[in-house]
Amino acid sequence: MREAPSVRTVLRAPLTRRAWAEAAYCLLSYVPASAGFLLMVVALAVGSALTLTLVGAVLGLLFVAGGLGLARGLGTLQRRLANGLLGERIATPPGPRTDGGVFARWEARLRDGAAWRAVAYVAVKLPLAMVCLYAVSWWAVGAVNLIAPVRWAFTPDDLNLVTPLPWGGAPQVHSLWGALGTSLAGCAILVAAPWLTRATVAVDRRLVRALLGPGQLAERVKDLEETRALAVDEANARLRRLERDLHDGAQVRLAALAMSLDMVREQLDDRDRPELHRLVEMARDNATETLAELRDLSRGLHPPALDGGLADALTTLAARAALPVDVSVDVPQRPTPAIESLAYYCTAELLANVIKHSGATRCRVELAAGDGVLRLRVSDDGRGGAAVVAEGGLAGLVQRVRTVDGRLEVTSPQGGPTSVTLTLPLHA
């Protein structure tokens, strides 16, 4: 539970930056609240009425879409005011999707949940803005009463006590003592004004968070995406550490063991201890095979070629292929290590499929980054007919790229050519 404010805190409230910022917020948000409410209601009302007629249906949808766009714009302005004056960090809700045809885009605009929440905010904001403006009027009333002795000195016969209450009236003051009492009343009103303003602004804060943000579902999705990205990056970092430990530890020891066994074998005499010679030979072969398997395992955890970047890794991969592979890379911004590893392994798998199944004579790998995504395309001039089937290699790639919200598209008509396109985020 919050502690009650002390007397000093209450008395100092009119002098704090927070109180002045909240008063400024109430004043600045009133004009867009009133004007925006009027324009939005007119646009939505006219649009709704026109959609009921056969002739004006299209024009009505334009008015409705315009009203929703206006509400979104007012929501943006309100978020900026809340951020600049109140310190409220409200994330911008995602806009409606812009892909697809004209009708799909219009449908997305009309079904935009963030825009309809902004409509609800604008509708509630107008009466709240009036209450906020009334709260700010306490500041003006308090200031007018505070200088009552000065006013009495110039107009002793025309001095009234101004009250902020609608039913308070305006009692007339006829003496200096009455003017001093009015000044004390002004001080009390000024002390109460920041707290009344703060109470009304607190309601507005809750409305801004609830209606002008991305929404609880979007926030939850964002949290899950961030958690997943951290998990993917941490798993990739662990694999890299494991690969480094295997390379610097176990592989070095196995190499040293194989060399030692070679030296022992050279010093043994076949005529003297042939069975011992065979045991050393067998141990040396086992150590060499284990070292090769460990190197393959280590390379599978994290390819050393990725240390120099994805472009160098793909060039190296293409050079090892059993058919000519052209590589084109345009990645100005380097992806995260997890995305680089995923793109590398997907390319290796696709090249292996081309070599095994396509009968192609040439292959091309294109990698480009833009609009926050990484696009990888592997195409060949083979016989075609590739498809995503259950338990198949492409199905496995689909599952792998879906872990980071990636997509895989296959274009492979009978007779070829085949093109497989992967779309991955730059950051997991």
C-alpha cells in the first residue's frame, strides 16, 4: 500500500514540475479532444449512414475508413503528449497489413483493432477533457484569489471571492481583512488544484495505456518473441562455446594421443612383439577415427566458416559442392548469430537436395537483406517436381524456420526449374 503524502509534500505540490506538466497536459489535450471528437463522430456517422444505401456504400466505407484513420492520428498525438509531459512510454500499435489486393487492404483497415480502440478513447476523452479543464480552472481561481489584497487596493468596492465550485457563488469583500481572507482561500485552492488535476490525469493515464497501446495480446506476443529470441541466442551461444571447447580441448588431446601412438608404433619391432604392434595400430586408428567424428560433430554445432560472416560461409559451402554454384550476397546489416547459423544449415541442406535429387547442372544461391528480413533463394536447372511432404527434407526445413517465424516457399514445376525461397527475420 502507498504511504499517505506528508504535509510538506501536499503544500509543495503546486511548485513541482509534475504538477505543472499535468496542468499543461490537460490544457493541450483539450483542443484535439474536442475537435477530434466532432470530426470523428461526423465521419463515422456519415459513413455508417451511407453504407446503408446501395449507391453510397463505397463512399460510406471511405468515410468510415477516414474516421478510423483520424482516430489513429489522434491516438498518436495523445501518446506523444503523454510521453512528453507525463513520461508515459506507450508503444505504437502495429498498423493494418498492407499486403494483398485492394479489397484485402480495405478490409484490414476496417477491422483494425487499434483504430477502433482509438475511437473508444476519443469518445471517452471528450468528457474527461472537460473534467480536466475544470481541474485546471482551480489554478486560475486560486491565483485570482491569492492576489486579492492587490485587487482590493485598486478596486476596494468591486472585490469578490471567486470560488471554483459551480454552486459557490461570488461573495463580495468589503475590507482589507476580507481581502486577506480571500488570499488565504486562494492559497488553499492552489494547494488543492494539483491533486485534483493529478486525479483526473490518473484516469487519463489508465485510458491511454488500455486503449492507445498495442493491446494485451500484442504485448504478450511481443514478450514471447523477446523471450524466444533470448532463448535462441542463448542456445546458439552455448553451441558455439561447446564447439570451441571441443576444438581446443578434446580434439587437441586426441590429436596428441594419435601422434604419441604413431611414435610408439615406430619404435616397436614387428618381429619382437607383433601382437603389441597390432594393438597400438588399432588404438591409433580408433583415435584417428574418433578425432574425425569429433571434428564433424564440432562442425555441425557451429561451422567455423561462419566466424567470418555469412557471405564467406556460403562461398566456402558453394566451393565444396559437387556442381557449379553461383553465390550472390547483399547483406548490409549482419544478422544475429542464430539466424546466420539457420541460414547456413538451410543452404547446406538445400544444396544437398539439389545434388541428390534434381539432376541439375548448375545452381544459384542468392542472399539479400531488406525491410528487416533476410531472404535466401536456392534455385537450380534440374528436373523439378520438388514438394513439401511429410517426413521429407523440405518439411524439416519448414519446421526449423518456423521456430523464428520464418517462411519457406517452393516453386518447382515438372521439368524445372526449382526455386526454394526462405524468409527469415534479421533478429530471432
